[in-house]
Amino acid sequence: GESGAGKTETAKIAMQYLAALGGGSGIEYEILKTNPILEAFGNAKTSRNDNSSRFGKLIEIHFSETGKISGANIQTFLLEKSRVVQCAEGERAYHIFYQLCVGAPPALREKLNLMSAKEYKYLRQSSCYSINGVDDAEQFRIVVEALDIVHVSKEDQESVFAMLAAVLWLGNVSFTVIDNENHVEPVADEGLITVAKLIGCDIGELKLALSTRKMRVGNDTIVQNLTLSQATDTRDALAKSIYACLFEWLVEQINKSLAVGKRRTGRSISILDIYGFESFDRNSFEQFCINYANERLQQHFNRHLFKLEQEEYIQDGIDWAKVDFEDNKDCLNLFEKPLGLLSLLDEESTFPNGTDLTFANKLKQHLNSNPCFRGERDKSFTVSHYAGEVIYDTTGFLEKNRDLLHLDSIELLSSCSCHLPQIFASNMLSQSNKPVVGPLYKAGGADSQKLSVATKFKGQLFQLMQRLESTTPHFIRCIKPNNFQSPGLYEQGLVLQQLRCCGVLEVVRISRSGFPTRMSHQKFARRYGFLLLESVASQDPLSVSVAILHQFNILPEMYQVGYTKLFFRAGQIGMLEDTRNRTLHGILRVQSCFRGHQARLCLKELRRGIVALQSFIRGEKIRKEYALVLQRHRAAVVIQRQIKSRVARQKLKNIKYSSIMIQSVIRGWLVRRCSGDICLLKSVESKGNDSDEVLVKASFLAELQRRVLKAEAALREKEEENDILHQRLQQYESRWSEYEQKMKSMEEVWQKQMRSLQSSLSIAKKSLAIDDSERNSDASVNASDEVEYSWDTGSNCKGQESNGVRPMSAGLSVISRLAEEFDQRSQVFGDDAKFLVEVKSGQVEASLNPDKELRRLKQMFEAWKKDYGSRLRETKVILNKLGSEEGAIDRVKKKWWGRRNSTRIN
């Protein structure tokens, strides 16, 4: 299609379709990401297309044996290098320049000394700096992301952007005249300094490469100063070469990332997206090459759709009236014959004195007889292409065809410190050293020999055509609806012209008059043979095919029987397809019913088997679960038995320990009481006889037995109370906070009680001490009287006197023991209570239950208190008894004293 018809967008859609079908390995994402890179570096805005491809590309996508994409390879054709240094009004240079100026981050902008696009001479030749609806900054971000995806390192990316900036700054390099012969030298301004910095070369060497040229004469080398036009051409040639080499290097890096390697299987689909037919107001060398390529592709299209189509009819022996179509063979001969456009261009390029005007005159001299050529005035000529006539201006044809970069510039690039210019220089030197056919113009010495651009492009085009001939071609014809790049606008005349020029109308005419549907005898018989009413399995495919045609009453003019194939006109095969589809549908209905019946029977059998199997499995599962539950139950019973026995043993130990404690306390109390009573009885009743002593002991033993029984009964009651308290223990624990307050108040009460007991004991001690002192004084005063009175009272009085002193000393000893016991017990109980309170509050760590020990301490305190009170009361009774006996002695003494006084009186 023409320029702007949508070839690039259609190619991207085709690539997306193939990536969606053959994706899965991840390489398809990298293939799709090559489109933004190639468009940025190879597409530009023209007067007819905002995204015109200024190069051709062939993308070969390789597939694995399983149909997955395994890699790709990209081949490019004839990049329009002249657009780097010049562009017409309303057009732009390559997109990447504007994207870099707008979208570069601040750090990169500062490093490359970038300015706006309006500041560069190469870009401001046209007043167009942006495209409507396109964000160059966002497009630059997409390009950087795509470079990352195709594995171009950050260092290489910075080098690429440095080369782009160097190309822009080269356009800003200016020259100043240094002599009368118009010789110039570069001005050492910001542009020259920045270029030297970006490509990594010396400023002096750069100035020499741009303003001088070395020429070899014999064995000598002559340095020639350049004029202003020559220096400008040298500068522009260096800029174009750097950009072209950069584009080729990027394609090479992309191919390395997409390389198939050992996974190559020979299965591939190639997409050719090449520049379309162009016709501008001024058409130059680039349009000349582009339209020549489109003529070649149109010839391939015609050959495939017209020649091969009709040749197939003739070879198969069917009746066919040949359809005439416009062949572009004459136009191709104009380009390719020995004295054609390309050969004359190369010939004129080899002459040192050849100019564009001499080239135009030579064309008019040799090609006026060709119907596709017409000479124009001055330096122009017209070529009749398949898509219309195009007028070419030969200005710049020879210079662009030579595309010379002098050896000085190549040596400058090879001396740069950056790696990319060195790679560019080595590639250019390797191309210039290739063998050359035919004479070439020696501008800068033998090292500058190289193929002309037209010759190299013609060789690439022939290779491409050979590749297309070896594949199965599919054509996508793109039609441009209008020349204004506006949606929804349809120009009928423009579309009709494209349909006529591209041969689409002839294709339609062949399809209508020809036989678009064709099928081999074997395939036709195999596809429709089951529709025959009679069995013809033993017959040959041709007989089966003819029988099918007769059975369905297909008219003879609607088909042709060839040697190997059947040819049908448009629409005839549709009736057979409808009948075949209806028959197959009926067969499928019968098969579906029968298979459904079989499936239902099978399902029922499977369901019964599954139910039986499930019942067995579930029964086995339940039995295993029941055995496990039973085992767990038995284990739980054993654990419970062990725990309950342990709890019972612990409880028994506690009861036993409590019983032993109670028994020890009671027995100790009984022993202490028994020992005290025996001492008292011995001191009071020592005067009795042996028989009375035996009776006293017997009664005392009976009393002891009674008290023991009483203590055992009390012990049983305590045990019952202990059980009740053990049951209420859980409730008491929740009320522990209240008990702590009560314990504090109880401690205060205990202290008060202890103080009252101490006071009562001290009062008792004081009273006994006073009585003792009085008795001692009386005994000392009346000692003599007692001696005198001893004869009267006899031994009984002595016994009474001695008994009166002994009970008093025994009472004092009992009271002193009670006081000591009170002090000891109070100290013990106080220490124990304080210790348990500290354990409860966490101040002291101990492996005991403070609540249980505190309750036990309280019970011991109550039991001791009760026992201590009873002993204190008994002591008081004994003391009272002793007091009554002392009163009787006093009365005796008073009687004696009265008798003595009466005797003295007498």
C-alpha cells in the first residue's frame, strides 16, 4: 500500500496475533517490544503520514516443534539517512530526537548538555516539533522500557543517547572562512566542544577531520583544506554515518536478544513491513529507491495472483479464457536492464566530473525510447509506476548514491574513547574492504572504495524476492481513505485509483470469472463421499467425485474437472457444504442419543459400583474410627483412674498428715497436762496414804480416757469440718481479697487478745509475788513462835506448813510455763503468718499452697487458743483451791495466835 495506508499498524496487529497464538515462552513479549524501538529510530513524520517508516524491515518469527515462538530475527532495508540532516517544511526528523529532547531525565539532560529541539539546526529546518495526540516524553519512557526488555544495558543506553546528542550537536557546528580561497575551519564553540566530549575524541582531531582532507598521491599524503560547502558536506556525512551505524548496531543487539540458537526448527512466519509508494511535490533519491522496491513487490503480487493462477488452470487442462492484466515488467526493465536507471546512476557516480545535470542528460539520451520514461526540463525526469507517474529531481542523486565518508572521519571515530564510535569505524572499514565489481570513484584513497547505495539496495531487494519466492505468500492490501490523515473521511476517487493501481480490480475479475474453489479428487471424494446413496468404496476418487456432482445436480458450467483437481465457481461448493453439514448434524444427533444412552447405562453401573465401594470404604473407615475412639476411651479411663488415685492418695496423705498433727498436738497437750496435774497432786496430796494415791491415779486415768475419747470425737468432727471446708475451698478462693482484709483485722484481734492475756498473766504474776513476799515476812517474824508452837501443833502442823509452801511454788512454776508457752506460740504463729502473707503476695517463692497453709495455721491457732484457755481456767481453779487451803492455814494460825495471846495474858 501507499505511504500512510496503515502498513506499520497492520504489521503490529499481525505480530500481536502471532504472539497470542504462539506465546508462552516469554520471548513473544520481547518481540513486540521491538516495535517502539524501531519506530523511534526509523520512523518520522512526513507530509502524508505522521508515523512513516523510513526503512524497510522483515521480521522472521521462528516457531518450535510444539508451535510456540522460539525466537526472531529482524532484517532492515535502506534507512533514509538524509532525513537526519535535512527535512522539508511540515515534516520532522526521526522521532527519537524529539523524544530525547523532551523526555530525558534531568541527570541525563545535564550529562549530554541537551537543549530543546528548537535549539538544534538539524531539527529547526522545519517548524514542526510535535505531533498532535502524541506525547514525546511518554514515548521516550516506553522506548527506554523496551530497551531494558531486549537486554540493552544501562551503559549502552547512555552511549546510544550520547551518540544521538552528538548528531544533534554536529548540526550546530559552524565554520569560519580563514583565507581568500573560501577555506574554512570549525568554530571552537559549545557545539564543537560538546561533540568532542560526547564521542570521546580530541577537539583538535575533530577540527582537522571536519576542515581538511588527506589525499594520497603516490607515496605522499597531501592535506587539503576544505571549502565551506565541502566542510558542511563532511559534517553532514559524519552525522548521517553515526546515525546509520547506530541504527544497525541497535538492530544487531535486538537480534542477539531474540536469537533462536540451537532451537531453530525451520518453521517460521515472516512479516514484511516496507515503505509504501511515495509521490511528493519534490521526489529525490530516497523516493526513487522506495518506489523501485514497491515495483518489485507489485510484480511479485501480480505473478502470484495472476500468472500463477492462470497457469494452474492451463496446466490442469480446463477450458479457460485468459484474463489480461497490467504487468509492470516494462517499468522494472527501466530500472534493471543494463542501460537502465540504476546502471546509468552507478556509471555516472564513478566519474569525477559527473554532476546531477550530466546524469539527467544521460538518462534522456538513453531511455527516451522506453514507454515508462519521460525526460523533463532541467534535471528532472518522470517514471510511470504501477501506482501513477512520479517526477524525480536528480539534485543530490550522485552524492547520495556515493554515500562517501572519508577516511579522515573513519579514523576520527576509531580514535574515540567511547566504544560505540570504535565499533562504527570497524564496521565501516570492514565494508569498504569488501571486493567491489566495476570502477568506483576514489575520493579519499583506496580505503574509501565501497558499493554504491543503489547497487547495495538492489542486491538486498533481490535477496528479499528470492526469500519471498521460497515461501507461501499472503498479501494484506492496505488502502488509504484520504490524504488528510483524518478519520471518517472517504475519498472515492483516491480509493478507486489505489484499487486500480494495485491490481485489486483484476483480482476480483479473475475471482468472478475463474474458479476460486479448487479441491483435489482424493480430498473431494473423502470429504463428500459419504453423501452418496450407493456404496462406491471400490471406485476411484474421480468416479466418486463425478457421482457426487451428478447426484446433487450441479450444472456443468458451474464446475470444471481437471487432471488432478475439481474447480468450482464461487458459491457452488456451499450447497455441498450445507448438505454435508445437515447430514453430519443428523448423524451426530443419532450418535449423541446412542452415546447418551450408553453413557447413562455406564453411569448407572458406575453409580452402583461407587455406592458399594463407598459403603465398604465408609464401613472400614467407621470401624477404624470406632477402634480409635474405643482405644482413646480406654486410655482416658486409665488416665482418669491414675489421676483419681493420685488425687485420693494425696488427699489421704493430707488427712493423715492433719490427723498426725492433731494427734501430736493433743497428745502433747495431754502429756503436758498429765505431768502438771501429777506434780500438783503429788505436792497437794503427798500426805495421803498409798491406797488414796492409787485411787487418785485410777480416777486420773479414767479422766484421761474420757478426755481421749472426747478428743477423738472432736477429731472426727474436725475431719467432717475439714471435708466441708475442702468442698467450699473453691468459693473461698474467689473471696480471698476479702479474707486478706479479715486476716488483717483478725491479726489485730489476736494481738489484742495476746496483749490481754499478757496483761492478765502479768497481773497474776504480780499478785502471786506480793502474796509470796507477805508469806515470807510472816514466816520470818513468827519463826520463833512456830518453833514454840511446834510442840502444840505436832507433826500435822509441820506437814501443813510444808504443804503450804510447796503448792505455792508449784503454782508459780505452772504460771511461768504457761507464760513461756504463750510467748513461744505467739512468736511462732506470728512468724508463720508473716511468711505465708509474703508467699501469697509473691515476695517469697515457696513450693506450697499459701491459702491451704494459712487455713491450717488458723485451725492450729484456734485449737491452741481453746486448749490454752482451758488450761488457764484449770490453773485458776487450782490456784483458787490453793488459796482456800492457805486461808485455812491462816485461820489455824489466827487461832494459834489467839491462844498464844490468851496464854500470855493469862
